[in-house]
Amino acid sequence: MRLPEPDLHWDVLVKQRPGLTPDVPPGKESLMWVANSSTLISGKRDAVLVDTFLTVDQTNALANWIAASGKNLTTIYITHAHGDHSFGLKILLDRFPHGKAVATAEVVKAMARQVAPEYLESFWKSRFPGQIPEPIVLPEELNASEIDLEGHALIPVRLGHTDTDDSTCLHVPSIGLVVAGDAVYNGIHLFQGETNRQNRPLWIAALDAIDALKPRAVVAGHKVPANDDSPRTVEETRTYLRDFIRLDEQTTSARELYDEMLALYPDRVNPGSLWGAAVAAKA
């Protein structure tokens, strides 16, 4: 007996870019990159996109990918405030004028700080000169408890602190999907520039909250393109954080902490994030 196909489907587009920390101890040059994901959840006619890309070129490729799906883009949901997941909004809204961009009130407020002129110039534009879409626009506040996609509920879940404060994921119960934003990393070293000894346990609690949703698939905000979207990445991220906490207590220098973590995770991409985390932990 042939089972009916589900009403919703999802696809992920992943794009690589340089990492944010170029000054890293030698030895892992081939892994000095990072990748972002953007997820399209589709019904028979309409679609919802979760997160955008950072640069003009990557966002134009994303727009072409959405157009090729043949779906009507109704909504763009932004999981958290970091610009590499939202700066492409203007390009997408121009390309798909019937769509709207939304995020929780807390994310919209935090994004306003990300796009403050001094921070935008010193952090983002200095690292990606001439590549950031302009003007940068912010999403609207999502006042409802869910996003409707052809009768299916797409539910924002407030996670609290992950790699930044006020993070969320998007849960699609009807297909067992969680689009995790930066709560989950898949094959890539975690960005911990806003994380410390006090709030790392909060990130672990956020991962526990994702597990409680019992997802069948989890899309990480940063993932190696060839990797699948297994829910095991939630436990892998949690184990990474616990290893970092343990080794931070056992080591005395940033280099020692970095080397001990690399011994456990020699093949994870973007060691710059690990180096930055180690330096911050020992500052």
C-alpha cells in the first residue's frame, strides 16, 4: 500500500563563506571557512523561508533558488539577531514583494543593535567590504503565536541564550522538523563570542528544549553542506559545549584549551570560532 505524501516539504540551501576570525594558529588552513543554511518549507502553493544569507551574491543565489521552486513566498522568518542570517532581507523582499519578513519582538530589538552604524561598519563591513546588501531592513514583529502555511502551524520557540541572546527555532510539528538557527551546529565549531561560563548552561538548556520537541530532522544554522540534518546534531552540539566547559576548567591558556578541543574535534570546520572562544575564555 502506497502512503500519501505529506502536505509540506522542506529543502535546505547551504553557502560557504570566510569565517569571522582569520588569525588562528597554523595547521587547520583547509578548514578555515564556515557555511550558513537557509530552509524553504513548502506547501502545494506557498512557502516560508527561514533565515537569509549575509552577502549580496549569496542572497541573489538564494532568491534564484526560491524562484526555481515555483512556490509563492509568503513569509521570511528570522531565528535570531546575527546579521549573517538576516542581512539579505532587502534583496528577497524586493524579489518577492508579496512576502513579509517577521521575527519575535526580542529578535527585532536585538537586530536593531546589530545594524547600529558604528557596529555595522566595525564588525560586518570591515570583514565583508562591499558585500553587505544595502539598505539593511529589519523584519516586522511577529505578534501571533504561529505562522500558518496552508493550514499547517509553524511555531516559533523561544530558546533564550544559544550563540546569542533571545534565540529561537522554528518547529513544524506536522513534519517533525525543527529549523534550529544557531542553537545547533552541524560539523562546525561553535561561535562563542557572546557566550561565557555563566550562560553556557543556558545554551545546553536550549538544546534540551529542542530535544523535548522530539524532532525527526534538525536543520542547523551553520552546517557542513554534505552533512545530513539528523537530530543527533543536537546531542553533538551539547557534548561539544560540555567538553568546552570541562576543558576550560582543566587548562590554563587559550592555546592549551584550543589544542585540547582540536584533539577531540579535529575535523570540525571553522577553527577560528574555537580560537576566538578559547581566547575569550582565558581573557
